[in-house]
Amino acid sequence: MIHDSLSVSYFSSPALPKADGQDLTRAVELLHHRAGILLGEHKKDMATRTLGLRAHHAGLGSVRDYLNYLEHNPQADEWDHFVNAFTINHTAFFREQHHFQILAEFIRKRRKPINVWCCASSSGEEPYTLAMTLHDACGQNDTGISVLATDIDTQILTQAKKGVYTLDRIKPVPPEFLRRYFLRGTGRQSGMAMIKPVIRNMVTFEELNLVSPSWPVSQKFDAIFCRNTMIYFDKATQARILERFARLVKPGGLMFAGHSENFTYLTDIWRLQGQTVYALA
Ligand SMILES: C[S@@+](CC[C@H](N)C(=O)[O-])C[C@H]1O[C@@H](n2cnc3c(N)ncnc32)[C@H](O)[C@@H]1O
């Protein structure tokens, strides 16, 4: 996500370092290697601007120096800024609504504890939708239900943890859920709504990179939601992640993919049940 304030400073500052074709190729490779994200051709202009800005903010005179710095300092905080600048965080409450109906029916037949993993949680709409769905499906009882929400983007995680949204963002939430699970802001908070603690407390947010060799996840899940994220990865990366998911589901567990993601020809570990919901084969 490009930050508006930074974009403005780019346009008003002609002295920013400029990325050339070689820098861009290298940046694309670094991003792919670090986060699995494949940057499309149409993102090249945005990438040029972003690299100039990041080099400037890091106090480096050229984009080449900036990329050298990243390459030689794999633990540097700047890596977060670099990756955060290229993630696409588009999401919504009750996005692909049919999945939540399927989850509610599925979960009613399962034993507690119920654990769900939302592995690319973006600004929080998806994990909070999961928590509301589970709370409702379990007779408005939150004991023994948890949602692990993870994402690579540290900035979006900070935003997600707040659980505060504009009234426009919460439009897809059914009225009954709005009444039960949201607090309306007043005074300086008017125009905003906040997720109630009963739902917030069910969700734990953590940083997790899906392409990193180890995941700090010790539990197993009844369901894994990995929606609208694999599309940014190549097939080999997708296959590796699907294999790792298989080891993290409880017997009979499900995996939910995004509407445009089809893993049928990629793996025989997962079997498509319909509506982009998969079960272990
Ligand atoms: C388009 S959003 C999808 C959000 C949500 N799952 C949905 O369907 O509405 C993609 C999310 O994937 C995250 N992401 C990208 N690469 C990732 C990686 N390697 N590991 C974990 N999350 C990643 C991004 O930061 C972004 O928040």
C-alpha cells in the first residue's frame, strides 16, 4: 500500500533517487524472494516511485544503494517498509458471503475448541467476520473459540488490531450483527464504528510470512481461510503452502480459497468440495 503522504512528498520533491530498469528487475526479485509476491508489469510505475521514496527515507543516495542495503541486511526494519509498500490490502466484511454460511453450518457439527486461521487478514474485516460468524453459530458463546489472524504487512496489522472502521466499511455487515457486535462512535469518533470486545478478544493478530520457511503456529485448525492472496504467488509457492496447510488442519478440517483461486490442478492433497472450499483428499 502506498501512503498518500509519501506520494505527495515524492511529487513535490524532484531530488528523489530514480529507479532504472535494472533496479526494478532487482526489486521485483527481492520482493518475490522475500514475500512470494509477483509484481505485475502494470505496477512498474508505482514501483519506481515507491523505490525512490524508500531510498530517500532510508537516507540513501540511489535506489541501487537502497537495494544493496536490503540485500546485505536481511534483518533490517526497512524490509517491513519495503514489503508493506507492495502489498495489496483490498478486503471487506462478509466478502464472498457464502463462505460464512458454509463455515457456520460446518462449525455447528464440530467439537470445541474451535480454531480458525485467517492467514492473510489484511485490515481485519475477514477475521472479525469469522469471529462474528463463529460466535453466532455457537449460540453467542465465545468460550473455546479462537481466530488466529496473520499477515505479512506490519502496518495493516496495527490498523486491524484497533478494530475501528468507517460506517461505509461496515455496510456489508447484516443489521443484527451490527447491533450485537459493533459500538457506534460519538463525538470525535462519530462516523466510526468499533468492534465490541467480545469479538475483538476472540481474535489474535500476529505477523506471519506465508513464504517463510517456518511459521510460528503451534495449534491445528478446524478451518483455514486463505483467500485472495495466493493469486499473487507463483504455482510452486502455492503448492508448497497448500502442502503446509494440510499438516495444520484437524481431521475433517476445511480450507477456504478466494473466488478466483483454483487449486484443483495444483495439488492432490486437497479436494474441492465446491464454492472454492477444500477438504483433505
Ligand atoms: C488482497 S488482501 C486479501 C485479504 C483477505 N484475505 C480477503 O480475502 O479479503 C491480500 C493480503 O495478503 C497479504 N500478503 C501478501 N503476501 C503475503 C505473505 N507472503 N504472507 C502473508 N500475507 C501476505 C497482504 O499483506 C494482504 O493483506
